[in-house]
Amino acid sequence: MISVVIPHYRGKEKIVTALSQNLPFLKDCEVIVVNDYPHQSIRKEMASRFPSVVLIENKINLGFAGAASVGIRAAKNPFVMLLNDDVILHDDIPIKSVTHFEKNKELFAVSFRQAEKNNIFVGRNRIVWKNGFFQHSAADSSQSGINGWAEGGAMLMDKEKYEKINGFDMLFSPFYWEDIDLSYRAWKAGYEILFDSNVTVEHHHESTISTHFKKSYIQTIAYRNQFITIWKNISDGKMLAEHTLFLLKNLVIYSLKGDFSFGKGFLLAVALLPTILQKKEKQKSMWRMNDRQIFDTFKG
């Protein structure tokens, strides 16, 4: 019933540790590892230590969205659990969360509570429209309820609904905002996303990205992908007008502060604008909720 997809990027020890810990809790699942680091094969390790795991090795680096998409396409089951390669399970409760889909036919995804290094729990999120921008913040992860987005590193989703809304978008490669974009499209299509505080996994956020990429590059890509998310999904005229005003203001402010990552991210997004608008046009037929309805859901 469940296929587990684990995108992997660099560090054989990391994936070996995760699979050694997690596989006992995934006995009845199809497990797919997508190696997105073409410079280092992990085929020998998988074959000798984890022969039941399906391994896909990308010939080029596709980023998280691309690697996840490859694994999801190969998945044979109706539900797909996405796990980062540094997520550790301590029980089989994540598997049992599939029962949520039996109770709610409009459910797109269930996201899990994640324990950080300092024993702080995260995973429940709020999306807001503020100062002309799509923004997000943490919500109370001690309580179950609706979630702004299902984090790509620790969630279970309905594969049929995922395919219906066109899945992860490669425009967001190599990282950031791809799960927010996917989840927002799910909300706009009339689906729901649930956070289950009773499902806890261990996940130390950003350990991989911050290790392998410069801070300035990470910030630039984050801004670029924030612009992509707005231009691709927001259709409310007043919100877009507000976005334009604050965009111009922020371009000046960030430049005067000597922070050029905002401007660089903007220019990178502008270069993709024709593709972004084509994707937006394709998505329109699936919209069931408007932008204000969605953001109003997370007020308070």
C-alpha cells in the first residue's frame, strides 16, 4: 500500500545509517532510494546490505524536486512516503498514518512531527500573505491539525492526487520551496493537508544543504524560489499589485543594505518568467479555492 521514496545526495554513511535504522519499521513497504549524486555510486552498498531496496541512480543531479519525482514515478503503491536521507524512524507509526486517508477522501498529505537536535519539535507550519509576499512561519507542533504545507522530508501523500496536480516542479531545483509550491497547489485544488503530532521522526534540518553549498548561494536560490511560488500560484489581482509595490521597495532596500542575494534571486526568477506563466495557465483548470480563502484558513 505504501512506497517509501528517499532522495539521497552525497555521504554513503548517512544513507547506510538511515536504512539500517529504518528498514525494520518498513517491512511491508516498497523502499526506493534515488541517488542524486552521480559522482559517487552507492550500488555496491545497497546490493550487499539492503538487497530489498530499489536503487535508482541519476546520471545528472536533479535536485530534491527532480530526485523525488523520479522515485515517485517508479513507486508502485497508491501512497508515497517521502523521507530525507537523514530522517530516522523509531517506530512504525508513520506507516499507520495511512488510516487518515480512509477517513478523509479530500486529504492530500499527512506531515509528521520532527525532532531536532535540541529536542525541539517542528513540522507544523503556517502560510501567510504579508507585505506583498508569500511567507511562512512555524506553528504549534504539539497539536494536530491542518498544515500550511507538507514538508518533503517527512510526509505521506496520495500519489493519485499528486499526479493530478502535476507533482513536484523542477523549476525549484536544487532545493527550497518545492514542497510549499506543491502543497499550495493541493490547497488550491481543494485538497487538505494534515499535521499529525502523534507521528514523530528524527530530522536535523538543513544539515546536508548547509554542508555542501555556500550561504550566499542558498539565500539567492531561496529568494528565487519564493518569487517563482508567488508568480506561479497567486491569481488575486490586489495581492499581485501589492506584491509589485513591495517588490520595488525591497529591491532598493536590500541593495542599499549590501544584500544582493534578493536582487540576484529576482533576476534568476525573471529569466524563468515565460515558463512560470505557462505552468500557471496549465494549473488554472484545477483551482477550486481562491488565494484569500487559503490564507484566511491560517489566520490567528
